[in-house]
Amino acid sequence: MVSFGSQVDFAIPHIQIQALNKIYSSHGEEVHALKDIHLDIPQGKILGIIGKSGAGKSSLLRTLNGLEQPSSGSIKIDQDELTTLDHTHLIKLRQRIGMIFQHFNLMSAKTVWENVALPLKVSGYAKSDIQARVDEVLSLVGLSHKAEQYPSQLSGGQKQRVGIARALVHHPEILLCDEATSALDPESTSVILSLLKKINKELGITIVLITHEMQVIREICDQVVVIEHGEIVEAGQVWSVFSNPKQPITQELLNLEQLDLPFELYQQQQIDSTHTIIKLKYQREIKHTPDLNQILNVFDTPVYLYQSHVDTIQQHLIGSLIVGVPQLNLDLERIKQQLTTLIQHVEVIGYARPTH
Ligand SMILES: Nc1ncnc2c1ncn2[C@@H]1O[C@H](COP(=O)(O)OP(=O)(O)OP(=O)(O)O)[C@@H](O)[C@H]1O
């Protein structure tokens, strides 16, 4: 069972995945795309799934709405076991799950209004009901004025808003997003993310999204799951995972180890090393921003700042500093002890020769 972050999460699971495996067979070869996945997705939250290309993100998303049949395991949506539903019940269940796609999947020969109306038409709703619902969702996504236009007349962000409106027509309780903003410019991305957040908050819809954009996770997700080679290797509240990623793959995805220091860094002390290079990391609630003076005083010596970064995620500050101290053989334990209420992580990352 994956528990979300350092805090116990009492949210009710909306989707429960247990012992899920997906094995593809193609050209006589087997690909084990999902390996023994256990995951509870809480009601009314936004969960982000990240991983490298081929990690299994799409396979996981596709099994959640029955587009892909798992090889083994269980997926429960509320109390309904998805893996054993017959065709009729699967279609009914799919109406409870909306999906949006990277490339929008709109029909170019139909207007915005007709694109959004299509799922309701296919389900046999009365004309008046269709009219009312399509008008409602187009207004929700701010596109009532584009109802009679064709997809080719819209910007990427507007096309995605049509995709979202279409995904909402059946009043779904879950929205699955497959790289929903990857084809969009930063401004449209921001509009779509705000819209997804609004849908989540105002309609209480549980959202599961896959993305390669860490900014998306940072901005709107409550929880994040990291997949590598078909396995969940790390999971938790976004601020908790992003402030202290434990797995190398998570660190790589977050690009944390990209140092750009103005000198060469040596893992071991060199004969002419003069500076110890230290990384300090902290995560704190915004109202408890650490006092820099208090931190630097611990060193009893000049401290040179080479890199600093502060992120704000879910009302937490995630900060890191890389500093150089003109001393070797520092008493790291004493420093850690003195910083204990301010800094969660103190690490010597190497040694340098003087550059100043
Ligand atoms: N229909 C299929 N037949 C055979 N193998 C498949 C099929 N779909 C996916 N795979 C394989 O399963 C593994 C997981 O693929 P999946 O598409 O789920 O990864 P992903 O993390 O979504 O990657 P990407 O970010 O590139 O979309 C990959 O090795 C892929 O080649």
C-alpha cells in the first residue's frame, strides 16, 4: 500500500488498485508494463503520475477507464470492480470517467458545440437535454461564444477547453488527463491548469493526470506517484516528494542534481583544497520562513553563496542553498545539531580550490 507522504492521509479512496499487472505480448515478446501496482487514489484530489518514457504511465491510465484490460489484479472505483465488468456495465462506468488527451482528439468536421454534444448523442439523450448540458459545460470552460466555430479556428488552449467540456458532459466523478498541456504554450498551459483546479474544487471531481512537466505537478497536484520500469518507486504529497526525493529517478526527473558552480567540484579533498562545499535543504510552512542570518552564523566564518533556490508548493517553502565555507574537516554533526530546527538536510557535496 502506498501511503501519501509524511502525513497520514485519511481521505476516502476513490480508486483502489491492488496487485495490478499488465503484460503486453507483441511479436512473440512479452513486455511487463505494470508490475504489482498497489495504489489508493483519494476522493476529490488531484494525483499526478510521472516517469520516464516507457515507464508505464499511459498503461496505468488506460487501465483505469477500461481501455486496457489488466493481465491480473483489481481496480475498484468506489466499490465497483472494473476488471470483471461486462461490456454494458463497462460503458456505463466509462461515463463516470472523463478523459482528455494531449492532441485533443476533436472531430475537425464538427463544430465545437457538435463535438461536445457527441457523447450525449451516442448515449441517446433527448435533444433538449443535450442542448442544456452542452450549453452548461461550454459556459463552464468559457467557450460559449465559440460554439459554432470549428476546431481549426481555435487556439491549442481553446481546443483543450473543448476537450475538457466534452469530457464533462456525462457528469463524471473522475477525470483522466493524458499529457493535457504538453502541446500547449506556457500561457495556455496556465489557463488549462487553472480550469482543472476549478473543476476539481467546484465539482469535486477526482483528477488523475500523467505528465512529463514537473511544473504541472507542482502547480495543481496534491499527490504524486513516480513510476519506473512499471513499478511505483516513490509516492507522496507533492511538497514532501519534491522537497526530499529519495529515488535517483525522482531526483533525475526533478533535475535536482544539475549543479552549475563557478568552480570545479571534487568528491575528495585535493592537496590544494581550501573550501568545503555544502548543500543545505529545508522544507517549512510559508509562515515559518527561515532566518538566513541564523543559518549562516552557525559556521563562525565567512560563507560564500553559490546557488539558491526556493519553491512554493502546497503552502510549503522548499529551499536549497549551496554554500562554500573556507575550512576543511568541518564538524558536520555540530552544524547539523545547531541547524536542526531550521534545516532538514546538511550534506558536504565536495571540495573546491579558491576562486576568489
Ligand atoms: N500495445 C502495446 N503493445 C506492446 N507493448 C506496449 C503496448 N503499449 C505499451 N507497450 C510497452 O509497455 C511499456 C510501457 O508503455 P507506456 O506507454 O505505458 O509508457 P509511458 O510511461 O506512458 O511512456 P510515454 O511517456 O513514452 O508515453 C513500454 O515498454 C511500451 O513499449
